Amino acid sequence: MDDIIRALEHLFEQGRSAVLATIVRQAGPSPRGIGAKCLVMEDGAFTGSVGGGILEARTLNEAKRVFEKDLPARLYFSLEGTDVAETDMLCGGRVEVFLEPVRAGNPAAVALFQKIREDLRKGRPGLLITLMDPAQWEGGRVPKVFLRNARDSVGSLPGAGAVEAALFGKWKKGMAGRRLLVSQMTDDAGRAVEVLVEPVAARRLLYVFGAGHVSRQIVPLAARVGFRVVVVDDREDFADPALFPEATEVRCISFEGVMGQVPVDESSFVVIVTRGHVGDKTVLAQALGTRAAYIGMIGSRQKREAIYQSLLAEGFTQQDLERVHSPIGLPIGAETPEEIAVSIVAELIQTRAERIKPED
């Protein structure tokens, strides 16, 4: 979703409109899962994917009708039988795609998505709520609301204030689920309505300090579970982008003063796995001066205590040190670099989940 929101921001700047296609239901195997998105422009160009092949072709074709009518549509597709005749998409599953217009000339749509983008930049998650009935969209209305936390929202659900109120009470549960769903709810008149409920969260930025053998296992795994990873090392031959194809960025920077060159903030995660005690301590001392959401340092308890005693002597407090996860990772008995990476990324996932709170 983060990438789609950024793409929409660029389109709005250019005064261009789009159709947002989202897989909202899935049964059985299919090329893409629930929540997969494709943003289709008026000229037929698109970004993202709902699965490729004939499914994507039909989605692009349906998008033309959405542009014409300026109303949402639903596309039902079976990846078996006649729907995949003469194609190689014999998955055997069923998919429903919801297509909605996003007009650059509609102030309500632009304001809503701009606010979502602003919150994502600040690392603030929210629930995006959409009424799926096309009748709710007539007259250029945008029946969508972004619940920024358990009390604050942007947008509106005409005639469905009860839906918004009910979902406010389920904000934390909805965010923790981290999965889009279609829910049957009741509007203000007591009528049943289908509501699309989608958790929206920025991909957290993970800084990995050190580009050795453990980092080479951490980076692809962390990227796969939704982190944007920046690798930092002070050795040019190790800070090689070719060694970390899944990383967003790889930088060669001296560890001395490194925090002055990378924007670590309250939504950032920091993993310290440099080549030795000196590098680890140098980075840790600087990391403690940031508001990072997570700070983890590799090493044995003996190494940790030695570094901690040195930092205490330099004026750091015990409260400062309690922020650090060290030895890093969940205690799963990891031994190999691959196992250590699993334990570290598992702890990152755990911390990320724990930080989703109604007051955020």
C-alpha cells in the first residue's frame, strides 16, 4: 500500500486520475493474495499487480469502464475452467477484485490520500475504511474514512456514522490483524452494507550496521517481511549493493558520527552487527541518542556487559541501556548465521507488532 500511495501522490501532482484495483477476496491458490493492488492510469499504464496474465488483463479492461462511469466495480474471476482456457494460469482458485475511481479533480479523494501519505511518512498507521456499494459513490462522493487512531479520523462515510463508530472501537484489533477484510455491517438506517477494512502502515525503515555474513542473511529476510532495509558499513568492499540486492540502499560511511548521516527517528529500527566490539560500541552510543523504535546489538552477554560498563562510565544511564535488545534476537537456540537472522527478524516483527497502539 505504501508504494501505491506514493504513486498516487505523483499522479495528483500531475493532475492525473487512476483506478485502484485491490484483491478483496480469495479462495484457493492464486498468483497474488488478498490486499494485492494495481493502480491503473487512463492511458492503460499501470503500477503494482493483482496477478498477471488474464486476471490482470481483465482488471485493466474493467478499469476502462470504471473511468467511464466514475463508479466502483467488482470483478469476479475463477482461475479454473473457462476463465483460464488457453492460458497457463491453472491455479484453481477464485478471486474478487474491487476497482474504485481515484480522481485528481476530486478534492475529497486528494485530501484523504494526501493525509494518509503524510501519516505514512511519520510512521503512523491507520485503518482505511471504504463503503463498497456503487450507490454510495454517486455524485462524486468518496465514501472512505481513514481512522488514524482510536479517536481521530479523516474523510467521511455518508449515512454510515455507525460503521465508523464501531470500527473506532476495533482499531487496535484491526491494525494487529494486518490483513484486509470485507465486513458485513449496518449503516445508520439499519441496512446491511459491505465495508472494506484495510490496515495501512508504512514499511518500517531498518538500519543494519555491519555488512558481514550475518547481515547477508538478515537483509533478505527482513525485506521479505516488509522492512525497508538500509545497510551501512565502513568498508567499501563490504558496502557493495551487489551483495544486498534486497536492500533499499547500501552506504559506505565511517561509524564515527554515522548517526549524523542517516535519519534515524522514532519509527526506525536499528540492528548493530559490525565486525567487532569497537564498531558495535561506537554505533550503539550514537543510537542511544536517537528515538529509534528498536535497538539491537549482537554479541554474547560477556561482550554486552563490557560495552555497557564502558558506556555507563561515559555517562549513559541504566535506563538508556534498558532500551537495547542484547543479545539480539529471540532466544530460539540459534547458532548459524541463517538461524541468527531468523531470531533477529522475529524480534523485529514482535517489536513492530507491539508498537501498534491506539494512542499512536
